[in-house]
Amino acid sequence: MEGNIASIAAGLAMIGAIGPGIGLGIGFSKAMEALGRNPDAAGAIFVPYILGLALTEAIGIYCLVVALILIFAGG
Amino acid sequence: MIHVEIAGETLFTIGWFEVTNSMVGAVLASLLLLAGAWYISSRSALIPHRLQSLLELPVEWVTGIVEGSTSRWRSYVALVIGLFLMILVANWLGLLPGVGTIGIRHTVEGEEILTPLVRPAAADLNFTLGLAIITFVVFVWWGVRVNGPIGYLKELVGEPRYMAPLMFPIHLISELSRLVSLSMRLFGNVFAGEVLIATMLALTTATLFVLPLAFFVPSIFLGLELLFGAVQAMVFALLTMTYITMAIAEHQGGHEPEEGEGREHRDAESEHRTAGSPA
């Protein structure tokens, strides 16, 4: 793969990973806050927390998939 | 330079059927699970020995989570446990030495590339798409089976009936996008982990300080992949459970109640079934 517009586009596509980064940070901080208020609720928080993490992170994965398509099948 | 293929590379063909290296990885993971299950069940005891209690650990943990979802959890707990164990073993198998590194070296267009013999199964979109299709069919089937086909479509239309032309396409697309998101999430995570490890292992050719970079840095990323492989397996299984739970629930102003309300919900569910069965 030499330098062409597809590689530049792949790099630009990953800028979209800012969103999930912020979202995950906010989600995690809220989970920590809830845990700090009530440490016994760790079991009840855990499953919805992991679910929320996965759904938010999926958006970042979509950006990655666009970048991969551009690298491997672009230009 | 590093060469990673996004699709599984074909090792050999049997007639028209191409066997790729990620298929080999999937078959290895299945064989490992089957061998473990056969061994454990042939020597199971009421007071479990160490290997049995080791393998009961994920089963009990996942069952503990699935128990709190609906009152009919026994019907789908096997699917959730199976998905969890399959993806877990497939992901962790990709971290063993030799996977992704031992292969056939050949030259393509003047560049020498290595085709690995075994590749982590979930690094192939076919594998993750297959699992996502299973999950999709299962939760649509559950929705139709519990609420009836008319009830399931009414679910998609939504509560204020005049909002139907707006809400119906939105709900339909969000249900279909679950298929895409499940497969893409697992594939993206595992494939990105593969590329990451390949990049880290290739660092040795680019530097003078060989030992720290050849040993410590890849092992950090192997540990990261260990964690992410397990998390992605759990997320896939839990999302399957969540989608089935949401398909079973009746949206009468609330979602499926958590544990403690199972009995009331069971009565409400049977009442709804007799009252709302399609003509």
C-alpha cells in the first residue's frame, strides 16, 4: 500500500473515535460515583455497566471498520 | 513490514470448499471445548475435583447473571453459556504461541509474506457474522413465539399509534442493526488486537534495544488481549441475553422486572398471552 488518498482517509476516519472515548469516560465515572455512594451495589451495577460500555464502544469499532475498509480495499 | 490480511487466508481446498486458517482456529476451539466437556462429564462427581470446579466457574457465573433476567431463563441459558464459552476459548486460543506466527512463507508480487496456519476464529468476519445471525434468529423467534407475530409487529410500531410512520422504520432499523453491531463489535475488537500484537512483535526489527521491546512490550499487549478477549465474549453473551429479554418483555410502561418479581410477571405474562393471542 503506497501513499494515496485512501490512507489519508483512513487516518481521518479514526478521528471519529473521540466520541466513544468521551462517552466511555463519562460512563465509567458515573459508575464509579454510584459505586462510591453504595459499595454494596457492585453486583447490580456490573452487568448494565458492561453492557453500556460495549454498546458505546461499538461506535468506535464502526470507525475502525471504515478505516480498515479504506486501508485494505480502498484507492 | 507487517502484513495482515483482513480476510482469512485459504490453506487448502476440498473440491469447491476453501478451508481458511480461521476455520482451523474455530474447529480447534470447538474441539477443545468438546474434549473438556466430555472429560468432565465422564468423571463428574458430586464433590467436584479441581478441573471440574474450574470449568463450573464460568457456567455458574453466567447462570447467576441470566437468572435475574426473566422467569423463563432456563430456555435460553444454554445458548448464552455456549456463546460465552465458544468466544472465550476462540479468543484465548489466539494468544497461544504459534497462532498467527507459525505458517507458510511464500512470495507474492516480490514481497515475502507469511500465511499463518492458525488464526483466531473471531478475527474473521464470517465467524462473528454467523454467531450474530444465530442470536438474531433466536431473539426474533422468541419475540414472535411469546407475543405472536402480530404482537411482535405491534411492538415495532410503538405506543402512540399516530407516530407509527416515524417509529416503525426506526425500530425496524434498530432491530436489524443489532445484527451488524454484534458481528462488527467482536470482529473489530479481535482483529484490532491481532494487528496490535503483530505490530508490537515487529518492533524488534526497528530498534537497537532489543530485549525490552522484544519481550516486555508484546507481553503487555498480550495481557491486554487476554482481558479484551474475555470482555468481548462476556459482552456478546450478555447482549444476547438482553435482546432475548427485551423480545419477551411486554412494554406496558416498563421493562422486564428484575429478580423478586418473577412470580407476578409469570402470571401477567400468561394473562397477556391468553388475552392477546392473534385471531
